[in-house]
Amino acid sequence: MNLEEYKGVYVFAQQVDNEISGIAYELLGKGKELAASLETEVVAVLIGYQVKDLADKLAEYGADKVIVVDDPELKVYRTEPYAHALSSVINQYKPEIVLVGATAIGRDLGPTVSARVATGLTADCTVLEIGDFPLNPIPGQEQKHNQLLMTRPAFGGNTIATIACPDNRPQMATVRPGVMQKIDPIVGAKAVVEEYNPGFTPNNRYVTIKEVVKAVSDTVDIMDAKVLVSGGRGVGSPENFKILEELAEVLGGTVSCSRAVVDSGWKPKDLQVGQTGKTVRPQIYFAIGISGAIQHVAGMEESDIIVAINKDEDAPIFDVADYGVVGDLNKIVPQLTVALKAALAEK
């Protein structure tokens, strides 16, 4: 493999029902940063049916070029045609880096494509940067420069691993929604659009979709919330979440929770913050009755302001909190709710 042939940072621009998913914009933002370090371009790969009109939107968020793979076989996501489309783009254009969102679609597509193009894939990355590998020189071993260094939690979140793929291309990584930040849109930006179709011949790996049933939910996506009031096992019971809901209502916020709460069946998975839940960046994050395990902190540490309430003064959550209150949440939270309600009423 001639590594010098591989150029560019490519982003799989996920779309569903001809609407670009937010993770695509986030990855373009990170892609633009990586491309600047490598002095190369950012290319969005847009796969679907009748999706060409979405190209300019991708340009606004950092794409220099958009490769469109448009075919009726790609109308609804299916592993085989989408994997054929993306792997064909990789084989044809030879990107140096390929980024895929760790969504339900991306977790299926990324590993399938990496196997087909014979390269590695690092999943659920929290940090992506360009640097030397090995990180520190090792006698007798070549230190390669301008490598994609992919950092992710390992061993259940108990340690952090930095991984590289120095001998194969492309270097592939998946990133969970909410981890990276999209850039401010570049109004009026236009990208070079190139249409590419490798041809699609249905085979025995093409599944047939009989019906698509969309779940209807009135739950606000916690990734969009400006204020989150999050509860952990320390809240004590599902009934006790009522006092968290009252605080969230006063602040115009949303209730979220830790994995322990979901595992106990108190709240649905959609509300879980953390390594195995969602990554959030609200303006204010209340961590109530949450000890602060590394798996949870990984999903909320980028919040603008973190307020922790816990009866254990040695709880790890206080290490990342901007403000901490030690005491009984059953007394503190209702008092805080009353005080905030009074303060807001005066305005």
C-alpha cells in the first residue's frame, strides 16, 4: 500500500429521510480542523436517493467538496448497498481519513466498510488529533508523523487509550453525537459537487424492508437542552424524580439521568447521559445524587456550568463541578426550586 496516494479528510454525511443528521455537521467541524493540520481538503460523502440538494448545507458547515452517491437502492438505509457505496468511494478516491458518526447507522456501517477496505477502525472516539506515533520515541522503532491519533475510553472507561493506524489507509474512526462541535455556518458557502455511482446489483445480502415504523415520542432530546437536571441512584426512587422535574420546570430545562437509573428501570434509555448514553453540552448541568463515575463524566464534562448536589463530600463528581453542595438532596433541591422560582418571578 502506497500511503502517499491517500489524501483528504472524508466525512460520512449521514442523512435520514433527506434530512442531514446533526452528527454530520459535528464531524465536518472536526474534519476541518484535522484537514488544516494536514493541509488538505474536507470532503463530505453524501449517500441516499435524491439527496443532491443537501450538498450546499454541508458546504456551510465546512465541506470543501461533496461526493454524492445517489441511487434508488439507497433510499432507505440498508447495510449492503450503503457499505458498497462508501467502500467504493474509498477505493476510488483514496482518502487519508474517514470519519463516521457512532449512530445506529454508523455503528453498523463503519465496521462493515473498514473490513471491506482492509483497514482498522477505532470506535467511540472522544478526541481526534494529528500527531506522532508512537507518542514517545521508542529506540529501534520508526516514529511516524502526521498520524490520526484516536483517543477513546477503554476497559469499561477505567483508562484512556490513544490508538493509531500507521500502516493502513484510510484511518477510520467513529465518534458519538455531541462529542465534537460544529462550526458556525458559513453563509452562502458552496462546495464542489461530484456525483459518483459505482452501480448497484441486488444480491442475497440485500434485505427487503417491508415497513418502516417510526417511534412517536414527546420526550425532548437531552442533547438539545440548554439546562439539564440529572439524577442518579442517590435520588432514591423513581417517585423522587418529581422534585428534579419541578426544578427543571422552573428553569425551562429537561430531566436526564445516569446509567444506574436506567438499569433500575426508573427512566428510559433516551434520558441517559454518559459513555453508554448520550454526550451533552448544556449551559447548566445539575448532577443530583450522582457519584461521578468516569463513564458518566465522559458524557457531561463539557457542560458550561456543572452544579453537583451530593451527601458524600468525597464523591468524584465534585472534582468536575463548578459549584458543589454537600447535603440531603431531598431538602436542598426543593429549597433551590423555591428560591429560583422567587428570583425569576421578580424579573
